[in-house]
Amino acid sequence: MNYKITDLIEPDNGCEGFMPGEEPMLTLILSDENDNERKVKLPDIRAY
């Protein structure tokens, strides 16, 4: 099945940033051909 990325949500950690060893994560909002939405959380580096 093919999905279209409709939104990308990145966390806002402000001036604190990420803790040492913490892997930045993001959430992709996906939509299929029937407009059903699905959320997928994955490491930031994999999205790029």
C-alpha cells in the first residue's frame, strides 16, 4: 500500500535540546488512497 506524507511533527525541545544519548524522534502523519490517516513515530535521521 502506498501512503502520502500529509504532516511531519518534530518535537520542540527549546533551549534545553536533547539529553546526551537521546535519539531525536519525529512523527509522520500518513494518508492512504481512502484518506485514512496513520501516525508513525521514527528516528529523525531515518526520515531524511
